[in-house]
Amino acid sequence: MTDIVISEFMDEKYIDETAKGYDVHYDPNLVDNPDELTVFLKNAQALVVRNRTQVNQELLNAAPQLKVVGRLGVGLDNIDLAACDERGIVVCPATGANDASVAEWVITSLMMLLRIAFLATSQMLTGKWPRNQSMGCETAGKILGLIGFGRIARETAKRAQAMGMAIIAYDPYVPADDRCWQDTRKIDRLSDLLSQADVVSLHVPLSKETHHLIDAEAIARMKPGSILINAARGGVVDEKALVKALQSNHLGGAALDVFETEPLTQSAAALFAGIPNIVLTPHIAGITVESNQRVSQVTMKNVCRVLEESQ
């Protein structure tokens, strides 16, 4: 009988190291084989996922013995938390394990887009020498606006401050007297942050309130030539409005690690074709060799702890 089912990729060594005594079925391709996943969940006590496995009511109905869901990451929008709570199923995100990786991705992206020169490769391979167009700007002295000021945003702020950026943030859920505001200016209105920031980086979950939070109206409030970065969730940005702003040169660039359609299909990707000042990556901001090790270890420890406590 399978005790723990793992439907997406992780660092395998932490299965053997942490889950001794449990029967574990690890198949990173299970996420794309829902019928097979259902079979393995029939008697499973634990399920470990990333962001693609949809832990919805239908899946939970197929797992009557389930006690815990381990999330290889921190976003929980693919997990029906209310349904899990009703069943008494514990949900364990790998809180903090990939904060540094996402923060570094944000910093790398904003530096590339501000400097511009790093986007000149395709032109140079055709024999062009776009020196004047590739001048770009320095990072120091620019204003970084963070929408959401949780753990990852704070790690991003630390790195940006070290490079001489000024930090402003909007997060109505963080109290004004929280110590996290010590080196960051708290902005009380989203519209004010958008109009002041040279770079806007998103750090919010996807919900009814945040769906298309950055729409055409919000983008219009942003500084001409400013940059938008999204390593949070795809639905937070209206992608069509973003593309129009890039095409009109209202925005100076954008970096997206998350999309409204994931994995990004050829038809969905066509929207971004021909835009030179956009960086696209496949939902990888939080995944490095090091963070994958941390996330895998933390998740397996969390899952095994819950199973042991439930005995």
C-alpha cells in the first residue's frame, strides 16, 4: 500500500533520507496522468505536489485516507484549502525555502531590463552593432516598488537596497508598526506606488481580489519607461494590457515567470512574440539547485511529521 504519493519533481535523495519506513511512489509525470494519480491516491495518506497538480474536491474524493498535502513551494492557489480543512487534511507549504531564489530572479531581471544591453544578442548575431540603443540605466538611485511585502518581497528589498535602490511597498495587510518597514517606505495606496516606482515587482497570491490587479488602468498609472516584474502568479497581470503597453513604449520592459496559461502553450505565447524588451521564464524563479534541495527536504520533513503525529 502506498503511503506517500509525489506527483511532481523534487530532489529524490530527500525521499530516501526522510521518508524511511513509508512506502513512497514518486513519479514527476503523474501530474500529467490524472487517472493514474487517482489510482495511487486510493489508499495514500500523503500527497506531495508543486503548483500544477490541482488538489481540488474531485482529487480529494479519490483520496479517502489522505491526511496531509505537502507543497513543494509556497503558493497555495492550486489547493482547495477549505475542502482540506473540512476533511481535517493538513496543508504544509515549504515556507521560506525558496525566498532567496525568487528574490535573486527579481533582481537579475530588473538589472537586465534597466541596462538593456543584455537584450542585444539577437541583433548582434545578425551583424548589427546597436551601441547607442543599448546604453541603458544604472540600478542605483532607482525606486523599486513592491506590491505585497511578505517574506520574498523583503528578501528582494534587502538585495535591492544593497545596490543603492530606494524601496517602497504596498501591503494593506502588514501593520504600520511592523519592524519590516524600518528600511522601506510604506505606501498606503496602490496608485501612488505605481506612479512613483521605476520598477514594480509583484509579490501577492492569486485571488478574486488580485486577479488582473495590474490591468490597463493600473499600467497607465505607471511611470513612462518603467518596468514590471511578475514572479508571483500569472493571473495577477492582464497580459494583453501589458503587451499593449510594451508595444506603445509606455513601459520600458517586463519580466514574467508566471502566466495565465501554464504551461505556456504556443498559442498563448504568440501574444508575446516580436517584443524585444520582455523576459520570459517557465515558472522557475523559485527553483534553483539549492532551493530545490531546501524545498524538498522541508516538505518531506513536514509530511512525515504530520503522519507520525497522526499515528
